Amino acid sequence: MESRGLASYSNIVISREKKAKRRELLEKKKALDELIKAASSEKDHLISFPPFCHYNRNGLSVFLECGSGDKLTSSVKQYIQNLLKVNMEVPFGPEWPTEEKVKRRDMVASEARYIFVHEAPNASVDDMSMKLDKSPLVGFVHYRFTLEEEIPVLYVYEIQLESRVQGKGLGKFLMQLIELIARKYCMGAVVLTVQKANAVAMNFYTSKLRYTISSISPSRVDPLMGLEKNYEILCKAFNHEAKSTLEG
């Protein structure tokens, strides 16, 4: 009787522990979902970073503007498609037609967030809003707030610049802004995908910006599978949990 009583008590304790653990996991998931929702619902991620609303260096003057995938005009959609084709058709090679369809679908998703880069050679900060409507686009960043391995991250889907504005420090400037936005909204890391064939981009992220190949990248999950994949997943983590999970 005594042993049966102890066993019954033990089962009760275990059951309570399981319920407590389940409740803890549900509460954590709810908190993460709310974190992602709060970050995504902000209409203007530039508002907290006035110095990053314009870039005027190395003979290049541009202004930045925020946007979302479900509010793109037809002309902006066409611009994005054209720039993606110009910049990415060669790195993707024969896979491009299939990948292009995926990118077209991704770019108009409601969760897609954008930073548009407008050229404004003669603009000043004071007349920025007026200039944005008239100044041509020269690039964009497409990013989203999401979860990777239960870690909240800012995932950079695209950072695309026209060739004439490359090599002037603008790409680094935009990635610095992205990292600030990620930190502002309590993301654990910035994550992005790079084609192995795009040696310039790979060097840019790993050497200049100190991104590392993530533990969720195919080459680290399974080296044999990694050989078959034409991309790597890179990340830069901002806290211990994210470093442990995404950098390994």
C-alpha cells in the first residue's frame, strides 16, 4: 500500500510538471508570436532612425522609404522583377525560371517589408517627401520578421542594388540599418540566404560584415546534403540563445 501510494504521488508530481512545462511552452510561443506581430505591424521602421533616412557619400545621394508587399504599385512590382532578373539570373543559372516564380509570389506577401532606395542627387532632407514621388528607384531591401528554430529573427529575403550604385558603401549602410531594426524589435538575429555562386555577395557578408554560416544551413545540417544545395544560410546573432541555436 505504501509503495502504491508513493507511485501514485509520483505520477501526480510528474503530471503537474508536464502541465507546467506545457503551459510554459505555450506562454513562450504566445510571447514570440506577439513579438513578431508587433514588429511586423509597424508601418515605418525608419521612424526610429532619422540618420538612416538618407545616404550622401562617395558621390551618391539617396533617400530611403518603407513599404509592404501587399501595397506595392504595379510599377514598383515591375521594377523589383526587372532588378531581380538582372542581378540574380546568372547566380541561379538554369534554376532561375523556377526561382523567379517563387520570388514573384514572395514579393507581394502581406508579411513582406521593404526599404526602397530612391536616387535624389539634388534633394535635401527638408524636401524628402516631395522628392520620393519623383526620384527613380535604384534598389530595395525585402525583409520579414519570423521564427527560425523558435528564435525571433529578421530574415533578409533580398537586398538588391543597381550596378551603378554598388561599390559606394550603400550595401553596408543598408545592412547596418537592418541590424538596428532587428535589435530595436528584439530579434535575436539577422538571417539571410546567399547563392554559393555569388562569390562577391558571400565575401561581402562573411568578410566585411562578419556573418557566419548558420547551424541551420544545409552544409552544416548535413555536409552531404550541403553539397547538393546551391546556397548557404548566414546569420549574425545578438544574444546568447540566438548564438547557441543559430550559430552553434
